[in-house]
Amino acid sequence: MSYLELAKKSIENFSITKTHYSTDFNHNEIEVCGDGDIYFKGEKLNAKININFGDTKGNKVFIGKNFMGGVSAVFRGDNSILFIGDECTFNDVQIRSCQNKDFIAIGNQVTVTSTNVWISGNGAGESNPAIIIGDDCMFAYDIVIRNSDAHYIYELSTDEHLNKPKGIVHIEPHVWICEQVSILKSVTIGACSILSLGCIVTKDIPRFSIASGVPAISKVNSEIYWARNNSEQAKDRAMFYSNKYKTL
């Protein structure tokens, strides 16, 4: 089963306890424009959430338990899904879903320091690319994810769409993305990797890599690991992912 299929399966098993219509959530915490469905897994909400469905139809947002911080999402297509897992902390994450049947899935314990812009399907044509972010990824400030080029390039003689995405953007678990990184279309970033400050990712990054430069060039080193801080808990968590993906 592919990671995309696993992510979709997790939504089928999502334990719905609250919706944005519930009186348990005050109106200062959630702003919703248009018609769509928002589901919450937790009993309480400690975040600012702004969802703009506009004139779209059939869109669904799933937010896991203990979500903190702030996120805004804009939908421009129909029948799309945005999934945010448990224990995530976002600070000013701006998500723009620009295609029909879009799929954006963020795993558990993903953190974002400050302003990130994640754009899906803008000018993607018929390719319908997704954005998948695995568990325990750590995003710094001013990071952009784009799974398409936004504007079209055509072959003059055939009118063929030349720059359509060939695949999804897939960030595997436990990846550290430093400040001002841009992640572009059709790339997979392997687990336990580090994307250095200011790099632009245009091709796949293997697991256990340190990537830097424009375009990013990666160097694999499976003899090191990164942790969120120097606590034993953080080190144990990092080693869990390191050991897991060394054996896959």
C-alpha cells in the first residue's frame, strides 16, 4: 500500500467527536467562510483556524487532537480533503488548495515555527498532485511547498502541457526543514533528512541526507541523527525514527 493510500485510510478511521457547529468551540477560535465540513478529534481547541471554502462544494477538513497555534486554508476546487494529525503545532501556516479532488495530509507531531505557505494544484492541469507530510517533521520560518508550477508551459506544435507535475510532494517522517527552503513539484524527501537554510529542492532527496544549495544537492550520512533539543526524550524520539528507517 502506498503512503498516499495509507494517508487516505487513516481518514476513514478518524474518530469524529466534534464539528465546527459544536457549541463547545467559541467563534473567536474558528472562522469559516462558505459551506464545507470541518471535523475535530479533540474535545478542546487551543488554536486560531480560518477556513475559506468560498463557492466550492464537498470539501472536508480533519483536525486531530491537541492542535495548537494557527492555520488558514483556502479552497478553490471541489471535493478535496485537508487532514492534520494529532499533536501538531502550527504558527501562521497558509494552505491553498487550488484543484478538484485535492489531497493534503499532515501527520502527527508536525511543528511549524512561523509563516509557511503550502500550495497544492495551482496550474497542475489533469495531474492532480497531492501533498503528504509525515510524522514529526519540523518546519522553520518562511518555507514554501508547491506541487505544481502555477503557470502553464505548452509545446508550440502540439499544445501539450509540458510542465505538469509527474507525482506528488511527499515528505517522509522526521525531516528538519530549515528557514527559507522551497520544495517544488514531484519530489520525495526521505526520512531523517535535513534541508539546509535557503535550499531549493527540485529532485528527490534520499533518506538520512543533508541537502543544501540551489538546486539542492544531497549527501547521505546514516551515521548521524538530528533531534529537536538535547533532552533524552528528544533523542529517544529521533532514534526511534532513525532505527525504523534504517531497516526499511
